[in-house]
Amino acid sequence: MALASTSPDPPSPLKHLETLYPLACMLVGEEAAASLLVRVYEQATEALPDERPEAMDDWLALLLEEAPDEGPQTPPPATPDTAPPSADGLRREVAERLVQNTLPVVLATCSATERFVLALGATRAAAPAGLGRLRDRLDKDLSDPSALVRDQLQAVLSAPEAALIDETLSDAELREALRDTLEHRFAPVPSSLRARLRATLRSSSPSPEASEPAPDSAPEPSADATQGQSDWRPARPQPRTLLFVLLVGGLVLAGGLGVSYLTDESSLPSSASPPGLVDFSAEQAGAVTAERAIDEGAEAEAYLDSTWGRQVQLPTIDGARLQGVGRLRTADDIEIPVVLYVDAEGGSRIAAFVYSYALVDRLDDATTLDTQVRAQLAQRDRLIADDQSSEAGLLWRDRANIFVVVSPAFSPDSLRTRVQP
């Protein structure tokens, strides 16, 4: 009897998609990025098992191979990497706002290859030392993309503005700002692209070795032996097995149609689209309780970081005190951190849900983020009232975090005057 394979399952081919998608957008533009990634995954599925990409460097090399050549680019002069001196709050605030507003202009005016270098440095996808083709195309060392982003900022900003950024923000802070810009421009990966890539992986033809018939003396493989097969190329069912499955499936379908006919239509699930983020939060706010009583903002931020790995800056709400931190657990076992406040006068509760773009993407069946609201969230710390919402609440974005504050006791206008992101 053949034994099942005990080797570990291969890594998911879509593991690196969240990183590859913005890089592809930088290389060929957002409209052509999906086609580029489909070509990349087609090449990956057609490769021999020992030649398929696994590490991020392998995927990046394949991405570059499939991207069209731009031709040689003139390298920008290198900028010394100097640590900026300490700056007062006003200078830092102005510098951060300048970078936030200017980075989209920088990306729009760069060449596609330069945009790719900036995105690669921001996402920390892989050390580009082994990517010889890209280095040759730029004719420069890619180990420090910070010099490139500073040079591009100087080309767009006035001399005093560029000097303020150089003197105030470190290279790490510039990379973080660029990473925020990419996340909010290209996150999440479109669901249509995910579907196309899954279809590409499923439709890949079996390898020549797998299609060769076994010798007459060899026994047919057992069901256990097929469990170790890779997800890359599913086994093709035998005709007799396929016929049996079709017959059983027909019986099940017929039975299901009969039950459906006898079932009252009112018991069928509603086909209405999921509620918006504000409505969803308002509906769930009453079920959230404080699992940890905290009355200091710094302590609550540290708790969110240690429990969920979320680095956030909590809002202050005039006339309200911090009560604690709780969590909402959805039917799909997804956890959403919630910060609870209490109004000092009336005792009404105000709940601040802490989402992220990735978390909202996972909640696709439970709630949606409207396209118009998503576009408004591109501006950081901007208080937004969702016009499509039937509940009172406000949204805003801080880096990759999306805050939703709801309270049945206050209107959006009232909350707007009290909430300070």
C-alpha cells in the first residue's frame, strides 16, 4: 500500500501577491499590471517543479523578465545619507504634510523603472542585489533608493521646501511615507485579479512526467498517495470516476431543487449588498464590551500593539473619557479592535473601530468600503461622513489604519466638532 507523502505543503503561489501588485503597477501602470501578473503566473505554472519561483527574489526576477523594457535611464545623482537633526513640532508637521502631498507627484513624474525602484525600497520586498537586469537598466546601485526619492522631491518642490524635508525627515521616515502612499493607492489587490490568477493556476496543464502512463506492472496509486500532490497541478480524474461523480452530483442537484421548491421563499437569504463600514460598525457597537479597562491613551495604544500588532494613534474626543479596549469577533472568526469612550455628561458610549485596508478586504462578505469613501480616505486625518450611511458615524485614515467612530447619541456634525484624530 502506497504511503501518503509527508513532505510539507508547498507555499501558496499567491503568497507574495500583495507585494507584487503595487510593484507591477509601478512598472507598467495600473491598467496593465493585471495582465503583467497573469503572464508572470502563467510562466510560473509552466516551469519545471524545481524551477518554479518560491522566494521573493525569484518572483521579482520573473516580474522583471515579463515587463517590457523601457530602455536605459539616466541615473540621478546620489544624495548623501545623513541623519537629520531634531526638529520642532511645527517643522516636522509641515515636512510630513509636504511629503504626503508631493509623493504622488513624484511617482507620476518618474519613469516606470524609477517608480519600481522607489516602490521596491518602500515595500522592503527583497534586497535587489541579485536583480542584475534592473540594475543594468538604471546603471546605478539600487541598494539605497532613499537617494532617488530625495532627488525627485527636490525636483518637484521649491528649494526651501526640499531643504526642510532633508533637515527634518530621516530616510526611514521617507520610506514609511512612500509605503503609506503605495498602500492607500493600490490596496487591496482587486478581487477580479485574484480570481484571474486562481483560474490561471487551476488551468495549468499537467507536467509531461505526470501525463506519462505507468508501467503495466505498477499498481494504480491509492487515494492516500494523491494527498501529497502539489496545488500547482491538480490530478485529472479518470473517466469512470468522473461519470460516478456526475451521477451523484445529478442526484444531489435534483434533491436540492425539490427542497428549494418546497421551501418558502421568505426563508431564502437576502441578496442585498453588505452594509457600509459605518453602518456595519454602528450595528455591532452594542455587542462590544471592554475586555480591558484603560483610561490612558498611551496605554491603550500599547495594548493594541501587543495584542493585534497594530501601531495606531488614538483620537481624543472632547468631553469624553477613555473607558477601555474591546474586540468584535465576526461570524468568520475575524477580530476587530474597538476603543470605547464614555461621554462625560450624559454617559453615552462612543465606539472607535480600528480597521485596516487588509482587514476590510477580509470582511468583504460582511461589509464594504464604498469607492467614493475610499477615494476620500486618500487624505490622511480627514474626517468623513458617509452620505450613503443610515447611521451616525465618522471615518478617517491614519497611515494604514481606518478609524470609524459611531455613537447613537450624537450626529456626524456633533462628532465632527469633538473628535480630534
